Amino acid sequence: MNDIEARIAAMARAARAASRTLAATPTARKAAALKAAAEAIRAAAPAILAANADDMKGAEARGTSGAMLDRLRLDDSRLEGIAAGVEAVANLPDPVGATIKGWTQPNGLKFEQVRVPLGVIGIIYESRPNVTVDAGALCLMSGNACILRGGSEALGTSQALHAAFISGITREGLPADAVQLVDTPDRAAVGAMLGAAGLIDIIIPRGGKGLVARVQSEARVPVLAHLDGICHVYIDKDADADKAEAIALNAKLRRTGVCGAAETLLIDEAAQETGARVVKALLDAGCEVRGDDTIRAIDARVVAADDADWGTEYLDAIISAKVVDGVGGAAAHIARHGSAHTESIVTENTDTANRFLAGVDSAIVIHNASTQFADGGEFGFGAEIGIATGRLHARGPVALEGLTTYKTLVRGNGQVRP
């Protein structure tokens, strides 16, 4: 075992001990600790923003993409949002110990399934310093300890946020080892976490396709993840044109670097007038549109799309656009090219909307709203630790309940099995 592997193992053992403390900590005490952490983050704002400015300078000097810079950047408003998110988590119902269901068998045995923490969670992320706090808050409230490994480009910001968070929770008597930060940029730390079977219970990656693919390929620990956010907006023949334009612009351009940003616009062949309006609005807003032949005929500014465009997560002011044969054609395109993340239909026809909602197999399917609502805070979860696009354990924004499993309690009165 090398030095980094030994260090990660020591952190995991300390986290295991802290997780046992958290699992038995009353809800009110966990909530008080999180509220103290939120206040500590606000008090440390000058130091946090100064560290972020240094990280931004370094990232810009390395030629980091605009989307990654947007994820890295903090300002007063974003920092307040982080602190408010911690408070929101503190005010959510505690899932630990909640009864999922109960029943009694004919022999008199009483069964009860109750929620329990997962244990020790490893979170590996890039250019997202807010994850340091979001993950820490969600793990703590759900009774889990966590080990955080952020990207080297955000290390200073993550350290400042982590220091403030820990000062808050320890002030309320919770262990500092409950939320630990790997403070080395050495990529070997990622490998050590991925190989920590028996020490870390689950890994959650948040970052680019390369990071997530590596985690899924190398991990000897269960992984909860998504690879891409190839999200679609479908404009139906019964769409309201004003809604279609507003939703498409917001879904693509509000923040191009988030995983809920729309990457493909699908237009019903019977909605080409509305579709043309939306395409022109995107172009006028500075978005590059890559379209099929029908879309290219709308405006000379449209660039020809190739096959790769339908499966590309641009994370930039670029969108692919295609005309499809109604809701069935939209669903077929999404099934072929999508990443099971988030899709939206714009229509005033309830029956058509319900066909889309039922027929599209993605983690989040939306009617008449932007795909950028794919966020735990917007779901009322306070924050999220990530969006899962698989089909096991949790799907969509993963928050408190997604960070628990369950055990079954059985109560008898002397029964023996014949």
C-alpha cells in the first residue's frame, strides 16, 4: 500500500467511525449543525471568494473552457445560494429511521422496513466547488460520512468552503471526520478511492464524461452516476409559440455548462412555423444551431449537422436541431441518441403530453417547462449530490432519501419456523 492509499484508508476508517455517530444523531442536532455551517460559510465569504478568484486566475491561464469556468466561478449571489441550500437541507424531513412500509404475516410476525444511512460515501468531482458543501450537507443530514475529492482547479475554493463548513458542524459537537476533504491534487487519490472496497460504501462522481467513465471502469466500489446530459426540448404541433420560444432559450442558454442544458431541439413536422421562430430566436441570441436540411432552410446561419451532433453534449452555446414525425418520432430520436437525463415537451395538448411523459424513459421528463429545472434545489430537495440516470437504487436528482437504504425489523412473540 502506497502513501496515498494508506491516507485514503485512514480517512475511510475515520469516516466509518463518524458515520456511526451520525447514524445515531437526533434530527434536531443535525439540523442545528447545518445551520451553524451555513452561518460559518457566510462569515467566511471574503476568504472563500478570494480563494475562488485565485482558482479562476489559474484556470483561465490554463485555457479552461467557458463551461468549466462557469462551474468554477463563485460570486456573492452564488455563495449565498450555497449557504441557503445548506439551511434548506437542515429544514427537510430526516429520512433516517422513517418507516417505508409495515405488515403482519399470518403467523403474527410484524415486519417494518425503515430507512438507514448508506455509510461512507466517496464523492469525486470537477470544477464544482459548491459540491463540497452540497454533498457535505446532504450526507450529514442523511446520517452518512463522506470523503470529498474535488478537482485540482478548484482546490483552494473547496478548502475554504470545507474549513467553514467544518467549523460550523464541530461548533455543534458533530465530528470533523464526518465530512473530509482530500486536499492533494494527486490523481492517485482518485484511484485509491475507487479501490477502497470495504472502506467506502459507494462512489458518486460529478464531472465530465472522462472522469465518470474512468470511475465506472475502475471502481471496485458501487457507483451512482451519469455520463452525459444530452437533454432534448420537443416542440409539438400544439405548442404555444411564446412558451416554446421562452422554454427553448432558457433550456439552452440560461447556463450552457450545466448537465440540464438542452443540447437538441426537436420540432414536430407539423409545427414548423413555431419551430422556425424558435430557431431564429436562438440564432439571434448568439446560439449556434446545427440542423438537418429542413432546419437549414429556415435561416442561412444554420450549420449543417452530422451524425455525431445528435449525441453530443456541447456544454456551450450550440444546439442541434431536427424535424421529427410527431411525438412518436421525438420519443424514438431520444431513445436512440439521448442519455436518459432530462427531456421536455412543449404542447397544449394534454393527451400528447401524457404520451411523451409515459413513453420517454429518462430520469426526468417535463411538460411545458425548461430542462434547466433538472436540479435538486428546484425539486424541493434543498440540494443534490448528483443526478443519476441509471435504473438501480436512485434516479434523477439524488438527495436525502437517495442516500439511504433500508433494513427490515421483525418483531415476534416466540414464533419458530416449522
